[in-house]
Amino acid sequence: MTFGRFLSDRLGRIILWLVCFAAAVLFLAATGTQIDVLIILLLILLLVFLMVQATDYLRDRARLRELESILENLDKKYLFTECVPSADNFYKRCLFDLMRRAGQAMISAISDTHAAQRDYREYVESWVHEIKTPITAARLVCRQVEGEPRRKLDSELAQIEAHVERALFYARAESPEHDCVIRPTSLSEIVSQTVERHRTLLMQSGVRIETQGLEQQVYTDKKWAAFILGQLLQNSARYRGDTPVITISAKPLAKQVQLTIQDNGIGIPAHELPRVFDRGFTGSNGRSRGGATGMGLYLCKKMSGFLELDIQLTSEEGVGTCVTLSFPAKENLTRM
Amino acid sequence: MLQVQNIEKYYGSKNNVTKALNRVSFDVADGEFLVIMGASGSGKTTLLNCISTIDTVSAGKILMDGEDVAGLSEDALAKFRRERLGFVFQDFNLLDTLTVEENIGLALSLNHADAQTVQNRVREVAEKLGITEILSKFPYQVSGGQKQRTACARAIVAGQSLLLADEPTGALDSKASKNLLEIISTMNRDMRTTILMVTHDAYSASYAGRVLFLKDGRVFNELLRGDRGRSVFYHEILDVLAALGGDVSDVL
Amino acid sequence: MTYFKLSMRNAGRQARDYLVYFVTMVLAAALIFAFNALAVSGEVLALTEILENFSLIIVLASVAVVCVFGWLAAYSTRFMLSRRSRELGIYLLSGLTGRQVARLFFLENLAVGAVALVLGAGLGGLLYQVMRAIVMAMFAQPYRFALEFSLAALGRTALCFALIYLFALGRSRRHIRRMKIYDLIYFERQNEGAILQKGKTRRLVFGMSLVLGAVGTCLLMRKSLYIAPAGAFCAILALFGFFLSFASGVPAFFERRPARKYRGQTLLVFRGLTAKLASMGVLMAVLSIVFTATLISEGSSSVLYGIMKGRTAEATCFDLYIGIEGETPDPGPYLTYIGKNIPVEQERPYPVYLTGKTQVQDHLGKMYYNYSCDSDPVLCWSDYAALRAIAGYPAVEPPGPGQFPIHSMTYLEEALRDYQGTILVGETALTPGGIYTEHLSQSYGTANGRGYILVVPDQAAEGLPVHHIAYAAKTARPVTTAQYEAVADLARAERDRQEDPSGYVFVLSKAYEETEVAAQAVVGCFPLYYLALALMMTAVTILTIRQLSETEHYRSQFALLRKLGMDRREMARTLGRQFALYYTLPTVPAVLIAGSFIVHLAMMPEPGVMVGWNSPAVIVMISLGAFFLIYAIYILLAYISLKRNVLASAR
């Protein structure tokens, strides 16, 4: 708050006072008081007036700065009114009281929402736990069947498991901080784990995996990274071409390691590229190949955000799709 | 009588915010003796301050006899406090410029009672608590135990229905503590005063009828005494504390 | 962290924590500067010779003021030390020696004092301009605004300040050097230690002091100059006894009246006051005496001014008046001189007669001791009418046949109104008809009668013996001092020329009288006001420092009360009452003692001087009013600041 702004706020009042002073002085002059005496009077009045305005200004400015810095430093800015020191006059106290009550309502609402979310997540987690049992049971039953039905059942069960996993991660996606552990990990480990996990799907799709230069150390959460990679592999498998090959390579840069997943599938039309990461976007490919929920890439983007990975997707229709993930190679993560 | 619903309390200063209470909910029935246990920093004093309306909650509701205290004006709250709440703190309980008798009578004179009523009631309550001899002394002339008994007297002299005690035995030796707790129990039993006590000491907690455990601003356990004896209950409390990994306070 | 940096930081903190003390020192500097600037101002000294002594008197007054402020500084410094003993202990623990700590403290106070001096000098400059304007107006001189800054005054102020601070710091330096770490860390708040130990003795003393106080007040009220000091002595003794025994006496009073105790906020207020007074009984008594001194100083000043103004009011109705007594009074030489040198608008030489009888005088004599002329003085009507015109009063109706109006001073009006008797003037019998009381120079024998004069028709006055020849004139411009001196010299020459100088020639000039009064006022009253202000500021500051240093204690007390459910309004009221009592208590004896002193002083001059605006009652009112006005400002500021800090904020 500059002095100019401060004055313009009080302009009316100040002008009124100055006019009163002037009128008083003129009156006294007209009724015979010596001019020199009036000079003293005016001097004193103006001095006092100026001092009062100056102290008001300094005090208001200091307080405003204090409040601004409090807001700056707050993470959850809706807790503002809980953190401010109490005001010194009645009017300001009443104002702050109103704000506080409004804030109270907001905090209540947020808190209730969080609680509901937590309940839902806990439900989903327990549901996932429960559903694993019948799936495993079904798998066992599957073993007893031979031939074509078995292969088909296996692949369907694999899809069910993929959906369940996605549901679990989606439920956790809202507040991953509970689950996220950043450690130095080897990229080759992540890749081999993911590939192993989706072995059935890959084999059935006839996809060949080629890896290159994966002996890199990165700082990330192994589980989440594996999930992202898994989604990408699933996509490549689903939208494959005739002789599907997925090339996974890593390239170290200054503070990062770039992991590239290149496939030679059907690619994504150019006009759909900007929207692939949107939640629930299936696009023309999804419609043609079927079985898409539109959530895979959305979750990948979200997870990448939390892990501070940079995810880039390029594609050419009929040629293939290339996804690049940039992992931090040194510990320079700022927020987690 | 008292319903606490999902209250949260944030404390903030220029550089950081602390969440003192995290969705605490519980009910207190008429005539119950409830103890809230927790280490320092678990939020129990904050909880007491919020219930006694000295402090406001950031979210949630506190209902006294069905009425939301957040909606009351400052004057109504003051009235509520002097008519219905009694306080016993660990320190700085009494005004050191007043005699013991005047300290007890203060609660009544705040309610604009006339001098005769004040004197009678003070004498009555002093007899019940066994402090009649020190009525004309000043707080600095009496022992810690007697000071706390005076505070208890003050907390019930005006017929207050809810007694809030914040670590009342904190500054007392074991004998005085025992005395005080006996008196509080008696008040609860004979005079049907509802008591809400906050402490980190398992021995004090064992006098209660129900114990709530507070950790990091959250209620994580609750114990009911039922018909069991005090020492059995005491051991159960110790068990709960041990299960916490012993990082909740120092016992006794 | 050098000493300097640490001292500066402490200085800033001291100024903030003890703002009242700092502001008072600034005002003190302003006061000392303004008065000294006035004393060395060439312009002021040139006004009249009488002011030559002014500089000396201000120096004397400054000495007294330095002592007063020195006491304030010493007390405050010692008080601050005792409050900060823990901090000093930590310095010693950290390895500083006693000397270094003393030096730290010294630097800090030096810094605060220097800043106070600079600010005060600036403010003093402004104050000086105001006072200069007032003085010029008193001497009817034009005031020219000039932004001048007197270095001499600055030098004097700096010297005063140096003395004040050196005195204060000298004492504390010794104190600090001797302090041991243990004492500092575990220092208990300083209190005087009750002088009267036993509760019973205290109660007895309390009762006795009340009785003694009542006796003293009665004695003071009596209009005798000999009994009054005895009364004052009783009152002072009662004062000390009262404050020293307050802590026991009042609770004893309330013990027997519990009904009173529990009403409203009485309990908290009286207990709080008792606790306070237990540790500052002697201080309160001393402060009470300081207030008494303040009021006496201020009141004497007002009375002095009142006397001067009152006396000259009578005498200054004519621009020039000459009264010539003697066997053959001859206005000739004077008229010649005046004709040549003094331009005159209206003038009239006239005789003042005597009736030879003392009829009216006897009537008055029953009520007033009046050393008047030998018999009733008389003026003839035409002279009287002319005098009225010269003095500028509205003309009045000539008296009816056989009637004589009386012109008297206001204080005789009542008595003369009753006079009904017929008097014999020469051959004529006349009855009283009307009284006029404007000022007509009636306070001297060689003026228009002493106290009263009878106005008779011209014929009745013929043949009466003449008391003296008078001359009154209204001049075109005010009579200058030179002209006045010339006429007075003439009068002296005339008297010396006479063989038997029985006659007394009397010269009065309005301009000269007013100048004299102004000069005497400046010399007499200003220093007294200077002293009074210094005393008052000191006492109030000490009271306020003690009050405000209890903020923490008040805060915890009111926090507890809030928890127990006290209304915010009631809390404000309790605080307000405690405040009011604390500040009023020392002023009550002061008002009683000083009030009666002023009244006595005001009744000393001859009757007729202290009338109207100068009457004793009005003077007392004005003195008390001025005192309480300044007092109220300090109290209000202290109250607002304390209230803000102490009362918990609303939800």
C-alpha cells in the first residue's frame, strides 16, 4: 500500500479537515488575530494532523504486509483466518470474526469431503483385497481346463485383474502421499518387473519387447512407476500393428534419465493427440479396438505429475507411438 | 449433556500451521466422569479450551444441552461460563490478591448474588471440601492441595453443572493428589456433577468412569470402567498406553 | 555484536516499553528549552527593564526543575533496572564484567536521552514560538513570526539534560557494579517492605490518620493565617499515615461489611488497590506531596497574576491620570508638559471635594475596615459625566433633584445599596439615588475616592473643601514609558520644591501599568508554571510507569476472570475503577491542602482586588481545572493502552 493509495482512501476526510483548518484560520484572521500568530496555529495543527496520518499509514501498511506474508507462507490458504493475529479495534475484530466463521464453514466442508474420500478409498482397497480371492480361485479352476477355453479365460482374467489394479490406483490417486516412497531404483528392474507382470497379455498379443541401455539409476517410487509403464505396455499391446515390437530404451541426460517406449502400432490421429491424456477419452482407436475405458493415460499423466516425471507422447498414424518419461536422476525433487 | 462433533482446530502463526485437533467426536452424558488422556502436544488442553468456549473451533460443532455454542454472542458465552461451567487448572487458579473465601465467592458475585447468599454458600461448600480453616488466608499462605480444593469449591459453589479440570494434580505431591481425586470423585458421585478431566497421568485417569485416548489430535481409543474396581481399570489403562509404544508420556 | 549495537537495540526497546517515560523526557526537554529560549531572547528582554531579572529567575527555576526531573530519571532508571535484573544477570553469566554491563546500560540511556533531547528541542522551538506570541500579546506588541532557533537555549537544555542523566545513571552505575549474579537472576520485585508490620498497629494508624486528616482539613478551612499551617502539618502527617496503613485499614473496614464487599466490582477493585499500595505506601505519600506542591505553585501563580490584574484593573481606566495633593495643588506645570508632548483627545482637570462628615463612611465602617480619606469624598456631576466619557463608559441619566448617585468599587455595592439615610452636603440635603460600579481608579487616596465617591449636583459641591486636584485624560496613542517618566519626574520635582512636602502627587498611566503587570507576570508567574508543570509531569509519569509495568499481571488476572465468565463490559468497568481510584487517591489530599492554601492566599490582598474573574473561588476552579486537564490526558492515554493490552479480544 503506497502512501498515495492510502491518502486517496481518506481523501474526503482529509479535505474536510483541511477545509475546516483553513476556515478557522480565515475566521480568526478576519476577526483581528495577527497573521503571524495564525501562522503558528496553522503550523501546529498541520504538524499534528500529519503525524496522525503518518502513524496510521505506517501501522496499516505494516499490518497489511504481515497479513500478505502470512497468506504467502500458507500451504492451505483457507486456514488464513486461523493464523492471523487479532486486530486491535472493534470494527476490524468484527470483520475478522465474520471471515473466520466463513472459513469455518469451508474447513468443515473440506474436512467432510476428505473424510468421505478416505472412507471410499478404504472401501475400494478392501474390495480389491476381497476380489483377489475369487480371481485367484477362477485362475485355479482355469488350470483344470485345457486348450482354447483356457487361453481365452486366462486372457479375460488378466483383463479383470488389470481393471481391478487400475481401480485401486485410481482410488489412491487422489492422495498418493500416503503411499509414495521415493528411492533410488534401477530402471531395468522396473521394466523387467512390469514386463513379467504383463507377460500373458504380451504373449497373447504376440508382442516382442526390445530393451536398450536400461542400466540407469533413477529416483522414483518403484510401484507407481511400474504401474505407469504397465499402462503404456497395455496400450501398445492393444493398439498393435501386424508385427508388434515395443522398444524400451533409456538415455541419460544431465540430471535426468529419459525412458522411451516406442511401438509400431496403429498410432493416434493427429487431431486426437492433444486430448489423449484427458480423463475418459477413448478416441477413435478406442472405439475401434474396444475395451478402452479412457482412464489409462489419464492415470499415467496424474501419476507422472506426483512423481515429478515429465511424460511426452508423440505419434504418427500408421507408424507408431512413442512415449517418453523423464526420471530424475539426482535427488532434486522439491515436493512430495 | 455435551456433544462434540467432528471438531478440528488449527493454530497458525506467520510461518507454520499446526493441526491441533483432527475430527474429534464424542458425547458426554449427565453425571458422567470422563477423562481425556494423552501426552503433551496431543491436543487435550486445546480440546478443553474449545469445550469451555475460551477458544473457537476451526470446524465442527460443540453442543451443550443441544445448543450450538458457536452461535452464542460474547455476552451469552460469558453468562454460560459463569452459570454452568466450573474450572480447575494446574496453575494460576486463584487470584492472589483475594482471600480463599473471596476467591470462592467470586464465582457467585459474578452471578450478582447478594452478600448473604455468597457467604452462606461459600461456607457450605468449604465445609464439604474441608477447607473451612483457611477461608481467611491468602493463596500464597496455603499449600498446593488446599489451593486446588479451593478451586474445586469455586467450581461448584454457583451450582455449575459441568466441571472442567486441566491436569489438576499436575503440581501436587502424591498424597495431595490422592486427596484431590477423592474429592472430585465424591463431587461426581454425591452431587452428580459432570466431570471432564484432562490428564497425562494414568493414576488420575483410573478414577474416571470412561477414558478417551487422544493422540496427535485424534481419538484413537476408548475404555469403559463399568463395574470394575479402580486398580483393575488402572492396569487396563497402562496396557493401552504400553500398546502405544510407550511414547505417550510418563506415567505418574 | 558490539556494545554499541546491543545498546542501541536495548535503547529502542526501552523507548517502546517505557514510552510514557520517554515522552515525558521529550516534553521535559521541550519545556526547558522553551523557557530558557524565552529567557535569553533579546526581543523579550528589550520589552522592559523589569525583565532583566527574568533570565536569573529562569536559571533558578531550571535548577529546581533539573532536580525534579533528575528524581524522575533516577526513579525510572532504578525501576527499569529492577525489572530487567534477569536480563542483566544473563549478561553477567555470559561473561561480561560488571563494568561492561554498567557501560552497556549507560550507552543505552545515553542514546535514549540524546534522542529525547533532539526531539524535545524541536518541539521546544515550536513551544517557544507559542510562548513568544503570548508574551508579545501581553505587552501589546505585534508578534512577528520568525523561524529562529536559539543555540544558547539548546546549550542550556543540553546542560540540564546532562545533569539529569548523569545523576540518574551515576546512582544506577554503582548499583549495577555491586550486583551479584545470584541476586539478579532470582531478584524479587522490589517493594518497600512494610514499615508498619503488625496488622493491629496498621489499623490503628489508619483510623487515626483519617481522624487527623479530618481535623487538618477543618483547621485549613479556617480563615486564620496562624492556624492554617498547623492544619497543613496535621494533613501531611495524616497523609503519610493513611497511605502506609491503607493495606490493612481498608480490608479491616470491608471485613465487617461483607455486603458492600460483594457488590459489583468492589471486591476486585479494593483488593487490587490494597495489593498495590502495600508495596508503594511511601511513594504514594510522596507523590501526594508533589501534587500538593504542583497545585500550590500553580495556584500561587494564578493568585499573583490575579492580584496584579485586579489592582491595576481599577487603576487603568484612564490613559493618564494625575492626582495632586497639597496645600496649593497646581496642575499648571503638568498641563504645560502634556500640552506640548502628549496628544490628547479628551481631558479634564477637576477637584475632588470632601464633605467634612463621615456619614457614608460610618455606615460602611460597620462592615469594612476602610482607611479612607478623613471624610466622604465628593465629585460634582459635570466632572463625573466628563470622567465617564473619558473612560469610555456609556453616559448615565443625571440624578433627580435632591438625589446623589454613588460610584463605588464592586465589593462595596451590596453595603451601599442598603444605605437609605439622607446626607448633608454643605447646605443641601440629599438622598441616595443609584450606584455605579465601573472601574474609576478608586483604590488610592489621591484618586477618585477610596472605594467610593459621592456624586452631587454642581451647586451642592460649591464651597466644599478640596481634597486634591485631579486630572484625567484620554490620549490619542498609548502613553509611552518616556512620557510617563517625564510626568513622574515633574511630580517629583514639584514635591521637592515644596517646603513641607505633605502633599502626594500621584501619576497613573494605563500603558505603563499594563506593561508593569505583564512584566511582573512574566517574571513571577511563568517560572511558577514552569516548576508546576515539571512537578506534575514527574509525578504522573512515575504513577503511570508503575501502573503499566503491571500489564502482565493484569493480563493473567483478566484471562482468569474471562474464563470464570465475567462480562467484557464488567471487566472494562473493573479496570476503569481500579484506574480511577489509583490515580485519584494521591490527588485528594493535594486538592484539600492546596485548595485551602490558594483560597487563603487569594483572600490576603485588600478587598476589592479579588473580584469577578479574580475571586478566590474562580481562581481555585481554574487552577484545579488546568491541573486535572493535563492529568486526565495522561490517565486517558495510559488507560487506553492498558485496556487494549489487557482485556482479551472478543471472539
